[in-house]
Amino acid sequence: MSELSNDRSPANTILRLVAAGKVTSRAQAARVTGMARSTIGLHVDQMLRDEVLAELEESQGARGRPARELTVGRGAGYVVDVIFDRTNTCVAISDASAAVVDSRTIDILLNPDPKAVIGRVLDAAADLLSGHDLVLSDVRQVIASVPAPVDFHEGVTAHRSIMAGWEGIQIAKILSEHFGAPALMDNDANLMALGAATTVHRDELPLLHLQLSTGIGAGLITADAKIHRGADGSAGDIGHLRIDSRADARCQCGKVGCIGAYASLHAVMSQLGIETDSDTDPRAGRKALTQLVRKADPAALAALRDAAGHLGQLTAILVDMFNPRTIILGGGMIELSDDVLSTIRGVVYQEAMSIATRRLVISPSRLGNKAALVGAARLGADELLDMSPQVGQARYFAE
């Protein structure tokens, strides 16, 4: 069956198939698309001249000519991925096949100086580009991930208390102007979900990714492999749902009883009297909790079980609401103890509707702390391949 789409040029179709790894030769491109080999040859030759594609020779031994393998070329452009996090920030370069070419982690806190953080990001990106003989014009897209609700259309954070000091900072605009390329900013939970979706088959969608860490967030990937952001970009901000009407713990958002205030990693540490914030070591609280769990401290294990039970109730509600085929659980809560995962599973299968759980698979994240980067690279590659004719190699993109 042909994979040639009516709304894409033949060259763009070939480029997409090569980028996805579905086509590695001219002959294979002809079989998959249904186009004549002569037509394939014309488009491939043009893309080779423009370096949008590259053709590598592979040795076949003593007999026959070497095989030629099609890959994405430098002319297809690159993406700069910036994964902002509370304790460090990752800067990476990825290509049109969503492969991460190189990355660097910067040990810097997000608060309270956004200009210093962004300055370090731009310096790291410059070093990465120069290390691969790339220049600013090779960057065709920028993707930024932040650990906060996002106004996706405006490219700014949408909650002043979660990234204090970043209010009104137009992160996407700053990055776009510096690199001279379009920039998108998204919530890290959405990009983690998109990253998780790259580890499953298409028939295992829809996928719900829950990030259970110092905060609680969710990302939903629909059956057609798209991020569900909602009307204004706030879909998945589940840490502020109230599951237990008796809870009166105050959340950092200012409300009382949010599940993030009594079932997050931050809440567990507070319950155990562990200092959650340290100027000298922002990870000190998590390290202290990890030590208690490893020693099988009864209070720590009880607090984790209680939090996991609440998280299971929350997940069961989401299962009934969205009916995902796959749930991926990631974050510090899952990494602390296998009991957290098993407790959440047990509550979900007990409380969610049987029609929604009979084929449901609940698994821990395979990507760990790389999930947002993998998702950013995937989103960046999709944006590269969807570029308008005014950007990049115009002849390869549909009007």
C-alpha cells in the first residue's frame, strides 16, 4: 500500500520515510510509495545535491556493487532542544530523524535568575554546534521543555508560583530570536509522554504518562500519536486535583487539598520531617528519603504506601476518563520503591471500570530522566518535516 499522502510533495514523503527509518534505499522507496523508480531517482538525486539526504555506501563483500543506504543529511536542518529542570538544564542538538546528536547538562538552579540560566543555555548550545561544525543557520527549530504549566501559544509559563522569577519571561521568543528559527515551549510532562510514546507500538496508543516526582503531572498522547494539550495548553495539570476531600494540606499553588500537596515526593518528605529545600544541595531531601527507604524505615514506607494509594485513586479516575491503552509511570516516586508501582496498579485494576482495564498495560518508564529530551527531539523532528515553504528547503514541504 502506498504511503504517499495527498497533502505532501513526493520528495517530502520520501524524506519522512527515510527519517522514520522505514526506507533506506531507492528501491525500497519505490515499493513503499508506489512511485516509479525513475521518479524516486529524480527526487532523491535533487535531495542529495541539496544535502537533505545522504547516501552512504555499505560493503557487500567480494561480489556485487556496494549497497547504498539513504539517511537524513545536514541540509534537512537541526533542532536545539532545551530541557529546563529545577536543579539542572540539558541542552542538546537533534536531527530530522529525532536522533540526539549531542547533549550537555548544566548544573544550575532555575531560580531566581532566569537571565543567568538562559545565558548558560546559549553558551552551551554554541559549544555543541561548533563541536559538530554547525552554525546558527543550520538550526531550523528550537524546542524548550519547562517543569511548569505552559501557555503553548504564547511561549510563556502559565503559573507564577511554580517557576518563581520567570513570570513574563518570553522563553520561546528569546530562543527564537537568538537562533533565528521557530521555537516552541511545552510542559515537560507533555514531552515526557511523547518520549514514552516512541517506546511503544502504534497499537499501544492512546498513552498516558504520569510524572510522579516533587510535583505530579500527566501527558496524554492520542491514538494518532499527537499531544493532547487542551484548549489553552493546561491539559494534564493533575497535581492540583482534589481526590481526598478531608485533606487540608496547602499546595504551592495556594489552594488547599491538591493531591500534589499530600501524595507527591515533596509531600512525603515534608510528612517525614525531611528538609525539602537546601541552598547547598537541592537534592539533599531526596537523598535522605532514599536512605530511609533502603533501611526499610517503617514511617517512610508507610508514607510512601499512603501516597501510592492516593495516586492509584487518581490514576483510576484518569483511566475511566481517557481510556488509555498504555500508562507509563515515571519520576522519583516510582524510582524509590517497587511497592509504589504495585500499589498504583492494584488500586487502578480494582477501582477503574473493567472495560477500561481489560487491555490496559501499566509500566515504569524505560527512558528515566531522558524522557523529556527524547520527546523534544521527536517534536522537533516533526516540526522540521512540517516546515512551511518559507523556511528551509522549500521544495520538500507541502503548501
